[in-house]
Amino acid sequence: GTFNRLYFSGTEKENARAFEKGEVSAREFLALSAAYSARQAGADDKTGAFLCAGIEAWAQKKGLPASTQDEIKRAVLCSSSDPQERLNALKQIKTYFDL
């Protein structure tokens, strides 16, 4: 999805354009801006990338469509910048799918 691509590789202009077009919310735009700033400072979000890979593997086992996978990644990445809080958010989401 748009958000996930922008989170890991979007430019300031691309992030702003997505916000202007309504493709991302204000909260998501702030997460994208923080991710962009971190990348510019040489601090790639490796834990976020690993978490997204784990989400993909889990979602594929569950047979979830790509659009749902993207929404889960978006929710987890926007939940916090703290890796433990993101993991907790993912655990909470997973319980919804296991009901």
C-alpha cells in the first residue's frame, strides 16, 4: 500500500502529496515524517521492517488479502515508535483474527 511504501522510502514531497490527496491521515503523515527524518539521520527502522515481514508471513498463513496485510502494517507502524508497543499492538490485532 501507499503508506507502507512511503514509510520505508517516501520523500518529503511524496509524503506531503499523499496527505494532500487524502491517501494518509494527519496521524499517518506525522508517522511518515518521523520515519523520513530518521532515515535522513541514518537511522532506518529495521525493527519496523522485521515486524512488517513477520506480519506478511503471519497474514499469508491466515490467507488474508494483501489489502488487509497493508492495513495491519499501517496500524502497527502508526501505533508507536517504540518496538515493544508496536509488538503489543500487533498481538492485540492478532487476537481479533483468532476469535
